[in-house]
Amino acid sequence: MPPQHPQGAAHLQPPYPQPARPLPPDSPLHPHHISTDRARIHISARQRHTDATAFGNLLLQLPYFLCSLFVVGLVSLPLGDAGVLVVLAWLASGALVFHRPTESALARHLLRLRYPTPQERATIEPVWREVTARAGVEGRNYELWVEDSDSLNAVAAAGHIVGVTRFAMNQLPNGELAAVMAHELGHHVGGHAWSGLLGYWYALPGRFAWRVLCAVTGFLFRVSRVFSCFGLLFLGLLVAGVAVTTISTLYGTPLLLLGLPYALAAVGRRSELRADRHAAALGFAPMLAAVLEKLHFQEQQAAALTAANGGAAAAGTPVSRLLSSHPDYHTRLHHLRPYLQPTR
């Protein structure tokens, strides 16, 4: 006969340990919670610099710039003397990258960001002050924006914008949110954000002309099929003539465009590792590793969902890896390992 338990004994602790409930992200007891009650803030004399990846990005964008300059000059040619003013105005337009109203317009319409609400500011501004205090950076030089997204992401845009998703702001412990923001600050202080936007801006005319050329070539190909082999021969001669003329005019620069996407992606991956190192050097290495683990889990879930629907994961092909602007999870974690070693 089993022993009789007194009334209320069901409320007693069982003899085996219960699994601990995960702490909510905003709990001060969370291992990745940090204190943001910093009283004194040291401001470094050198706020930002342009590192090798920013220089490399600008250098690799040079062929795109030359092609865009050729396109703008060609379009401005019928204007005569006024065409020179158009070319000069386009060259001077790169200064808009550092123009605050233009940055805001790009953030709002291109990146789909918005200004944070007062409640959201109360969440992210103390974290941002802690990040900038550790970095010795004047935080008021930057603007904080929010993206209405349920994915874990953040962005460093133009010269002064740091954006975080609503998920990152509400679902991450403040230490992990600080790691994300420190990573984006690393893009700013290294010059990655403004150099990337500047290169993208000056490449737009060339990219637009390339799309027009592809559309026209596709249309001519469809028309040439109507006229059988003579049409295809004429189209081939036309395309070859345009290619030879372009290459001879621009001294072979268009040939470089075939390999530039791979080189730019490699520079982008290097800039991500530098931004990771910036966040780790500020003391956020364990938090950043936890964020990378969450991102890796999301990627695995997306790949599993794609496979379940009968598709192939594009991220697994060698070409897609070469064209990716972000290193894979294992590479980023490997470079963080020196900062995760316990100090002796």
C-alpha cells in the first residue's frame, strides 16, 4: 500500500531537478544583460578612419565609375556645352552621400526604416550610449532608426545611420543588442558604410545602361529568330561590333566587370569580419557569438523549409558562396575565438 501523503503534498518539490525556465530577454539576471548606468564617457580624439576594406571597395568600384562616366558623357553629348555642366553636376552629386536630409530620404524610402517611437528610444538609446562610450565615439553624431521586421538584422547606412529591426530591439537581451549595434558602429568607424554607398551611387548609370543593353539585346534576339540564320548572323555582328568598340574605347575596362562582383563580395566579407572584431574588442564577443548562433539557426530553418518545398538552397552552391557579402557562421565564429578565450 503506497504511503498516504498529507493534504497539499502535491505542492511539494519533487525529488528530481526541474528544467530551468529560460530567462526573458529583458531580465537583469540574463547572462547577456549589461549595465547601462555609465556616468563618465570618454570621447576619443579620432572618431573614425578609412580602413583597407573601404579603400579596396572604392578601388574595385573604379571600373563601374568609368563606365558610368562614359554613359553620362554619351547622354550629355547632344547638349553641347551644357553637357559638360551635366557631367560636372553628376560628379559633384556624390557629396549627397554625406548630406543628412538625403541620408534620411534613403533610409526611409530605400531601406524602409523609420524613426523610433518614444518607447523604442527608451530601449535602444541607453544601449547605444553604452556602445559609443566603450568605443570613445560621440553617439549624437549618429541617428538611430528602426525597421518593422520580425527578422534579426541591423544596418549601417550612409555616414550617420544605424538601423535595427523590431525583432532585435524587443527579443534580444540588451547585451546582444549592444553587440549588434557595436558591429554596425564598426562599419561606420571603418568607413565601410559611406564607401559602399558612394560606390553604389556612381555605379548607377552604368548599371542602368547595362540593363537597357541586356533588354535591347534580348529583344533583337527574339526578332532575329524570325529571320532565321541571317538575323542571328546580323545580331552577332552587331553585338561583336559594340563590344569591340566599347573595349577599345575604355581600354578593356568592361572585361573587368565580369570578375568584379566576386572581388567586391570578398571585400564585403572582410569588412564584416572587421566589424565583428570591432564589437569583440569592446567586450561584446560572447554576446555577438550568441547572435551569430541565432542567425545560423534562422538560416538552417529557412534552408529546411526550402528543401521541404522541393527547392534547392541557393546558399549551398559554390558560386553563391563566392558572391555572398557575409562570411558563413563558422568563419565568423572562428575569428571571434581569440576574444572568447578566458583570460589568465
